[in-house]
Amino acid sequence: MEIIKNVNVLLTRQDNVQNRWFEDAQAIAAQRKIHLTAHWTLNSFKQQEQFNDSIKQENCDGIVILAVLAGPMHLIRKAVEHNKPVVLLNRTPSDMDEKVDWSWPILQREFPQTLVATMLPDAIETGREQARQIRALLPHGGRILSVLGDPGSSDSADRLKGFLEVIKGDISYSVATVAGNFSPDVAETACLRWLETMSKHAGFKVDAIASQSEAMIPGIRSAFRKAAAQFNLPHLIKSPISAIDGTPEYKIEVDRGTLAGLIETPSRVAAAINLLADYWEYGFKPSRPVELLPVSSYPPLNRIKPIRI
């Protein structure tokens, strides 16, 4: 039976990464006879809440949401109350808290027939794989700067947890962190402030940079260029960057040698659309509320060339 459904996709930033997610999802949606409408919340909780009324509309059959974490998400509960399936694309501090009326345990108990699920890459394994990539680049150790996304999000916290799990066991590595908030501008400011402080120490260098998102690469590069000039540390320009996401634009850079490596994460919106289509067509619901998607190193770890430091 042919599926003709309308899905609202709420994303936070109109950058290369999330644009790629939506484009990949559109290809899947066309195959599965689903129409997608993108909404950009600009990482604003108020903007996210504005979509409450759209949920009641007849032309909205389901919601896919990358949540803004700055407040409760009654949007999710309202969708389920109107028999609209919901797929969340990130974890929140309260999504499993049974004291919260929109949490997964509460919704599944009250609305057992409606799909509520979370679809996202395995953040801890993403961090581990990035650490393995850094170890392949720096087999003898070195100083690493980890540029975090939003430290308050489970994605960032779990990526760092996995990263440190692999790196911290070896005293030849040292790791410093700054918060870039998944934003090039914020990442530039945070990196430049840290570099200014650290440049006062004799022999200071950064052997590798681990960015939790490609979105922050332009800001990181700008900060390191400025610091190299301002503090007379030209070697900073050569600090290699490993980043998470894996869009075609940056894969080309890896192939050209201008970027050290990427951790490829699957397009979570496309995976969510397939899950919704299977739910409508076959009544399929995952056995657990959180579905973790696999990640991989680009290039493969055994093809990464060590850096001389």
C-alpha cells in the first residue's frame, strides 16, 4: 500500500551538516512516498515552541526533531497526544526521567501504540573512534585540544567520555578542552582565548585538534591563524584537525591532505524517515527507545599516516 505522509523536520542550524541531513532524508522520503518540510529553530527554544500549533494540523503526520535543550519539550507530548509519531535526533537530560511528563517511559506507558523513539549516532563510540584516529596520527603521544560542541548536551558529553576513555590511559597524551557550542564564531573565540593563555608558556604547541563537529572548523582555523601571527607561533597553523560528521566537502579536504581525518556519522534524519515509514507501513516499532547508529573513521584507521612532531 502506498504511503503518502507529511513530516515536519525541526532542525537547529542551517549549516552544511544539517543541510546534508535534510538532503539525504529527502532522497529517502521520495522513495518512501513521504513529503518533508524543514523548519529551522536557530537553536532557540522559543522558536521551537512556535511549532506547537502546527502539530494539530491535518497535514502533519509525524515529527522529527533535533531538540533545543534550553527547556522542557512539551512539543513532543503534544504530538503524541494527537497520535503523531515522534523521532528525536538527540538525547536530552530528561528524556528518560519518569518524573517528566514528556519523557519516553511516560509517553510509552500512556500511548503504547504511538511511536516515540530516539535515532542518533553512538556518541560514546564516536568519541572513541576520534581518539583512535588521533592516536593513529600521534602514535607517540602529544598535546591535544578537544573543541567540544555544547557541553550541556549528551552528544558532546558522551563524545568526550568516549574520547577520554581511549586517550586518558596513556600518559604520553595530554588533553585540554574548550567549548565551541557547535558554532564557528563561538569556537573561534574560545580557541583564541585559550591560545592566548597557553602561548605564555615556553615551548607551547598543539599537536592535534579534535573537533566535535565540522561546523566549528572555520572558526578553529581562524583562531589558530590569528594566534600564530599575534603570538609569533607559526607552527600553530600546521596543527592537524580531526572532526566529526563526514560531509562531502570535508571528505575532499581529507583526500587532498588539508584535513587530517573525519569521523563519519550517518545521516540521522534519513534514518528517522525510514523508521517512520516502517512504522506506518508495517507497524514496526524498535524494541528500545534509543537506536544507536554506527560510525567510522575516514580514512580507515589503518590508512592514516602518522604526523612527525
